[in-house]
Amino acid sequence: MKKKLFIFDLDGTLIDAYISIWETLLHTLKTLGYPPVDFQTAKRAVGHGDKNYIPRFFKPDDVDKASKIYREYHLKSLNGKAKLLPGAKDLLEVLKQTQRNIAVASNRPSESGILLVRNLGIEHFFDKMMFGDQVTNQKPDPEILIKILVYFKIDRENAIFVGDMDIDAATGKKAGIDTFVVSTGSSTIEELKTSNPSRICNSLFEILEMLKQGLL
């Protein structure tokens, strides 16, 4: 069946902003007198939204202060520190050319999410973007995907969700949507296999090739 709607996560799926996230975390830790953390530790914690990210590294009494510092610095840090993952623009261009609906479903706050896609010049590809602060329950709750389906008035059988984490696979399952995960994000390949998505891809080029073959 030719899918009418493609929904994408951002970080680790279409975009690599991990250096910016790490730099922002290091700045916040230093400002509040905490020791630094290594890159992999910072990267592995990404994906659950910053309201869940910050408490992993700060004491409860410091979370509000840390969140404010983090969000303000991150908006500056994103400029020039994020990049598209291989195949992202090619895939979005083919989807647009074949008149598919394209959406974003990210746990990021909308302010940084919108800035990120604008900075990378891909905002025009998306017909709808939804972020973590625009839903009551963030992924892995399926609320964000269900709201996008309702917005487009498209049945779940006609949609596909593309993410990079085990929580994306769980979100897609709960929403009843075919879910592909690319192994370019925060989850290990073992975690992706355990989450049992519809398909695990090494890169976005695999999805692009399936499109070209008429399989999606």
C-alpha cells in the first residue's frame, strides 16, 4: 500500500544535533557547579524531551534553574552546530515530489524544534509539526501520532512513522502505525531489535530506495 503520510522524529532520525545538546548540557552543568559528562552519556539520554533530560543530570532543587539555563543557551548553540543526517534531504524531496503528506513528531520543545528545522532549511517540507510541549503526554505515549492522524484525516494504515529509538517503536505500536527506526540515534542496535519495530534501517537511504522501488 502506498503510504499517504510520513511522520518523522527529528533528533537522531533526520537531524544530528548531539554536539549542540552536549555543549548545552556542559554549559549548564558548569554554570551550576556540576562536573562534566562525556558525549556518549549525554547522547544516550536524548529523546525523552528536555523536561525528562534535565532531571537525569541535576538534583531536584536545581532542575528549574538548570532548565532555564539549558533552554536559553541551547537556542544559541543550535546555530551552526546541527546538521542533516545522510539521506534526509533526498528523502524529504522525493516524498514532496510524490505528493505525500509529511509531518514532524518530536519530544523537543516547539521553540527549539522550529528553530532547528528553519536553520537547516527544511521547514518547507513539512505540512504539520508537533512537539513535546504541544501534547499532554509525550512519546512513548501515542498522543502525538494520533493527533497528527486526526489533523490529516488519514487512517493509521496509510501512515508510517520514522524514528531512531526504542521509544519511537513503542509509540508507533501504541498508535497502530507501521514504524521504521534508523540506527543513527540514541538507542543501541540491541535496544532497537528488542523494541521490535516494523523495520530497522541502517540509514534513511534504505527508506529512499524503498520509495523508488514503489514499496512505500
